[in-house]
Amino acid sequence: MSGSGEREVAAILEECRVLVEDPTYPAVRRWREAHPGGKVLGHFQVYFPEEIPHAAGMLPVKIMGAGSTVQIRKADARIAAFVCSIIRSSLELALTGRLDFLSVFVTPPICDAARNACAVWVRNLPSLNSQVLYLPQNAASPHAAAYLRDEYRRIAGVVEEAVGRPITDDGLRRSIALYNENRRLLRDLYRVKRETPWLLSAVEAYTLVRAGGLMPREEHNVLLRRVLGLLPEREAKRQDKIRVVFEGGYCEQPPLDMLAVIQDACYIVDDDLLIGLRWLTGDVPTDGEPLASLARAYLDGSSYSPVQHDPRKPKPEMLLRRIRESHADAAIVAAPKMCEPGLEDQVNHIRALEAAGIPHLVLEFEEKMTVFEQMRMEVETFAESLLFDFA
Amino acid sequence: MTTKTPTIGSIRNESRRLLEQWWREMAAADHAGRPTAYVFVMGSLGELLRAFDLPVNCPEITSLQTAVRGASLQYLQAAEDSGYSPDICGYVKADVGLHLKDRQHPNGRIPKPALVIATNMCNTYVTWAEIWEQMYGCPVFVLDLPAWRGTRAGAGADGEALRNDRRYVEAQLRDLIALCEDLTGTAFDIDRLREAMAQVNRMAASYHAVLALNQHRPAPFSAIREGITFQGISNLYRGSPEGTRFFELAREEIQDRIRLGMGTLEEKYRLLLAGTTCYAALKRFAEMFEQWGGVFVHSTYMVFAGGGFAPGFAYDLARPIESLAETLLLSAWRGWSMPMFYAQDWLAETVREWSVDGICFHGVKSCRTTSTGLPDVREWLRTRCDIPGLFIQSDLVDPRLWSDAQLKNRIDAFIESLAGRRATAGR
């Protein structure tokens, strides 16, 4: 790659890194300056159909905690001690005015803490319309799609009220097309991770993906297209690293430094990091009834996570499939501290990996952790032992 | 004129008999290899399962019983040794430990699950059910009960959104009926469902009357001692004539207690419990308040885990399945919003109606469903309604999380503050 190409990639990655690490949501504030009176909808993890607010001219933005960038003070007085960090830090952002640009906040009740947290938002932020989007847990039910279409229609009503105008089917179709493009580009990015992981580090890929939840998706598409165009020319040597799948990043996000520790010893060739942005695994049809298409895609054309029950997608088997399809040598099975669904799934995952004879390393993390020496030693020992076995 | 025989003692005797009978039925089902359904207390669907003669295991109850029997630690440790984190629900771990120990419980042996029904009333129900799914390969039916939706979504849900939810719940119930028919080989008999629902209507009326009797001063029963028994029977015997009879008997006994001037103790402070108690220290938890004359006259637990029996609960027996769907949905709305997530209004109203002096908010590490927002609700009620509240933390079943001296200090200080308020108000 030419020096200018490398500089351009580096500049894009730096821009993404700033977005990821700045708790003041700079891209959102820029968008509001460019769109006076523009409304913003925030949504908590894991999945939210951003096409709905986008079709109304709102800016959807993902609320996914604050890592170690914010000292949690106010939220600690509102929420019990044994609740995960992402619930607290997201509330801290709201209570300290860092999310004052939001008109609507939506929480899918992904876990018991998240469902409770919405009530805390309602009590403490009376001027914000805080809604629960109830996504089906009986996902294989033949009735779930009709229910979900109507639930999306309800959320569309909330959005229409916020912006003061109706959402049209044509507007939704245009938004679906835009997000289809985004999901295609993300699939391409993950293809690079699987096939040529030395061209893009785990931290680089992650910041590129995460930035999508923090900026207008039109801009994200431009940025992804540019990076994907430049990557094949990148000069990077393939290294002798084990190929791993990282599991455990569906909700609370591991610190960038933790991913850096892993990437020093391993290629992360697939993962569930921010799986909500990649939840829909194929294109959503742009003909027909748009909300029905989005509902069907959520149920029938989607990935998996600890917070959705679907007998068609047994999670341990889905993990084994992810490992197989990415030709990974091993798995890193992580879970955030105090994460009930993640920690419970972890045991089933470990059993399935043991039964399949797949080496794995179990890690626990917290978004705000800052010391990684112990983890570095564990990861290096794990990787070296496997390299020794493979030799 | 005949004098009615006082019924004092019948709650204790009859509840003991019913609990022992439940264990005998489970042991018999295990011995005979009869299909057993595993259900949870919030949305157990006991009335529907009775129409198929399916025995039920309530794992929340078997887990809490390990703690009451002082045996939970061995089960928790067995689960932790097999990989479960110290940071997850203790009920789940006590149950996993039970299965790892060949299903041998201090009260008997539980049968394997042939069917699991889990509602979304607690998300952990679903991941817990998936553990049995992995262990036994049994079918797991997750019943979605979409409920409270946030801003401006009070307990009085209505409109198109509620109609959508109701259609979905009813359709799922029809699927569950088909699944039960397949599993048991028994054709669904709507009259049997209707019969069980009629029993639930009677049980709900008596349950609600029992709770209301505790508005009397002094309180005729403790919401955390006998309250637990009431919750257990209401779940295990939902839809049965024996369950209905129990609550009629309970109502009579409590009326007798009032008539005879019997309170639970020398009542000085009337308290409300937000959350659950600690089963690993059930007696001690109560004693710490009772030594100061503090009696729990009500609890949120008796509402959200007490069969969903809100005031006015009544199935329409002319259209059983539709009514079951509607009532389950509305119970979920009430269960989530009123006493649990968005509890401030219900708590404030209960403080007024039950003449409560203060609220104990008990957060348990095991249960984020009941505990996550408790500090916030406490603060809300303190600052907006001048209702005193104590926030303490321990666990449901894990004795390692019970810190006696620390809890005693907090409770003593809280009671002193109530005394101070009373003295100030009396000046």
C-alpha cells in the first residue's frame, strides 16, 4: 500500500477510536449542528431496528456504556451493587447530561438488570421518553413475527410523535436499503478478519464496527467502503498466531486494551462483539411490508446471543458452527462480571467445547478494567501452549 | 346458638400437610417415571397443567427449601465447582447442584423435567430452562408476556398495543396446549381448564382477602413468615380444590386471630418489605426487626410472586383460553410495574393503606429482577413522599452473603430513626 493509503487508513481508524473513547458523542453533536432541530433516538444493547427512527429523519445512536472514560458516581446511588458495569455507566452518562441530546431512549429487556434499569431512567429523566421494546423470547413461535411487526409499529408511533410527522413505507424501504448496505460492508469486514486477519487487527476491526453505532450510517458506509478498498493493498505480514473466536462481547464491551492483549497472541477471526449491529445476517427485502420484513429478519435471518431463546439456534451449537466456519483453532469464552445470561451461557459453551475437543480459554472482564497483566499472562500461556501442540 | 370452633393453628398444620403431599407426589412421579412439568412462580400456568394431570416441580421453591433447611451451601458449591459463577442467581445454582447430586433434595427426590414452561417475567427463567434443556433434552416452552413498556405505560394498559399483546399470548397458549397434548397423549378438555380456573378465582379472592386483613392493627400475620407459606401454596396448588380450601381456611383463621386480639407480636412498627427475604437466614431476618417490635405487614414479594392475584382478579369462565391470556398479560403488567420495576406508586399507596411506618428494601445478589432499582425507588420515596426506607443487601439462598453484624447495625439504626420520627411527630 502506498504511504498515502496507509495514512488514510490510519486517519480513519483514529477517527473511529476517538468516537469510541469520547463519552461526549462528538459525531452526534456534529450531526445536530448540521441538522438543527434534528432528533436523536438512543437504544441500549443488543439489537434495535434503527431503520425505524432513520426513516423518520432521526439519528439512531447505540448506548453501550462508557468503558473507563467516566467515573460512576450518581448511578451507584440508584442501582444495586451487584449489577454489571454497562447498566451503571449508561445511566451515569444520562444522569450527568452527556445524553441530553436524546428525545427517545429504547431498552429491549435483554436481562433482568436492563429491564429494571428502564424504570430508573423513567423516574430520573422525566423529559425523556424511555420505552421498552419487547423483542420475542418465544422466537420460534409461528405467531412471533406478527406480534413483532405490531410491536415495531408501536415503536414507530413513538418515533412519529417525537418528530411530529408520519413514517412512510417508502421511507422505511430506503432506510432498509441503507442498512442492508451497512450490514453487507460489515460482512465484508468480517470476511477480511476470517481470511486475512493480518491485514486488520482485532482492535482496528472493532473500532471500525463500533463507530457505526455512534455516527450516521451513511457516513459509516462511506468510511467502511474506503477502508475495505484500501485493505488488500496493506503491507502486513502473516504471523504465527493461533486463530480464535471471541465469545462474550454481545452487550458489555471489553476494553480496547483487552482486545489488544488478545490480538498480540491470537488472530480473532470471528466474534460476537456488538452482535446487534450484525444481528440480521442477510439483506432485508425492500419490497413488501417493511415492518413485517424487519420482524421476519429479526426472527428468521439472525445471529444468536445469550439473551434470545430460540430452539432453532441452540447456542452451544451455534458457537461450534462459528468456530468451524471461521476455521478457528480455539475459542476465548469471556463474560462480563455480574452478567447473568453471559455467565450462565458460558458453562454450556465450555461443556460443548470440551465435548468437541476444542481448546478454550475462559476470561472474565469489566468494561472499566484497566489492568491486564494477569490476563496477558493467561492469553500468552494459552496461545503458546497451542502453538506448541500444533508444531 | 353454636360457638364456632377457633381455627388457630390450621394454617400451620394444613400448609405443612400440603407441602409434604407435594413432595410425595413428586417422589411418586419420579418413581413411576411420570412426565413432570417444571414451572416458575411468575406465570406457572398451574390451571392449564391440571387439565392434563401433569405434576409440577417449582424449582424456585425447591431451591429456597434447601436454604430454609440449612443445606443450600453444599448445592451452591457443587454448581460452582462445575463452572457456575459466584455472581449468578443462587436459585439457579442450588438447583444445578441438586441435579448434579442425582436430584436428591433434603425433602426427597425430584423428578426429571419432561417439559419446562418459562415466562419472560424473569429473564433468568429462560437461561435456567436452557440448562435443563442441555441436561435432559426436554422441550422448553418460553411464554412471552410482553408487559410494561416505559414512559406513560402505566398498569392500565389499553389500546392497539394491548390487543396485539393479547393476540400473541392467546396464540402461544394454544400452541402450549397442543404441546401438552403431544406430551401426555391426553386430549385437551376445556371443561377441566374451566374447572381449574374457577378454583383459581376462588383462591385469588381469598388470597386477596387474607392480605387485606393485615391492614388490621396489630397485624394478624407476618408477611415474611407466613407470607412465604401463602406464596408457596398459591403456586403449588393453583387451580386445585385443596389450594382454594387452604386460603378459605387461612382467611377464617386470620379473622379468628383478629377476633381474639391475637397479633404476631407486640407491634410497634409496621413495616413493608420491598424485594424478597433471605431464606438462608429466614428466622434471623425476621427477628432482627421483631426484637424492636417491627412487623412486616406486607411485601412486594407477596404480590409479584403470589399468583398474580391483584384486586379484582377474575377469569371469565365463559371464554377460558381468551380470559387466561388476558389475565396472564395483565398480571404481568401489574407484576412488573406495580410492585417491581416501577414500584414507587404501589409502595406509597400501600404505606397509606396498611399504615406502614417504613420500608425495608432488601436487595439480593441472586435476583436482579427484584433488586436492581431498589436504591432508586427508596430515594424517590424518601425525597418525594417522605417515606423512610432502609436499603440492605444479602441473598436469597447463599449463607456466605449474610453478614449478621453489619445487617443488625443497619436495622437497629433504621428502627431508631423510626422511633425518632415518631417522637418528633408526637411533639
